[in-house]
Amino acid sequence: MLSSSPWTCRRSRGQSTPIAAASARRAFIKSRDLDEHSGEFRAAYQAYQLEATYLTLTSNVVAATVQGASLRGQIAATEEIVKIESASRDILRKQFQLGQVAGLDVAAVEAALAQAQATLPPLLKQLAVHAIC
């Protein structure tokens, strides 16, 4: 005997099982409820996407600000080191001219000065690239 109910599941001999019918009915009701609430789910999903985008944007702005401040700090420190090394070199040159220090001492300070000066252009370039972004 065939049943006309959409909730009736049949055994292999044509007999329906109440458990299978109930399970099919629950699945239909769940899918109908999802369809009814899909607009709400979609709106909530879009709200979470918007919030995630906002959080990503704000964290990127904070990271860029911190990186820019760090670069400016490194540049200021390097410029101060160059200034100190230049003054030290000038003093040692005068002492060398007076015969108070060896030429190796002057050469060592000049090498340190050159090294400090060499680190400045890459920092300035990074800051310029950072300012463009």
C-alpha cells in the first residue's frame, strides 16, 4: 500500500517507518526555517564581515603608524650618532695633528662614522616608501 504523505518513508517491501518519516519531516522543517531566516542570517553575516573589515583596517592603520614612528626614531638616533661621530672625528684629527693620538685612532673613528652614515639612506628610503603607502 502506497502512502501519499511526503513524510512517509518506505521500507524495501513498501512499508513506511515512523522513525524515517519523522526524520524527513524534521529535515524539511529545518530547511524551511533556514529559508525563512536566510535574510537574517545573511544580514548578520554581512555585519560580521563589515566588522572584520573595520578591525583589519584599524589594525593596519595602527601598525603603519607604529612603523612610521619607529623609522623616524631610528633616523633621529642615526643622525645623532653621525653628529657625535663627526665631532669625535674632528677632535681626534686635531689631536693627531698635535701628535697626541695615532693615525689608527682617527681611521677607526672615520670607519665608524662612515658605517653610521651608510645606515641612514636605507632608513630614509623606507620612510619615503612608508609615506607613499
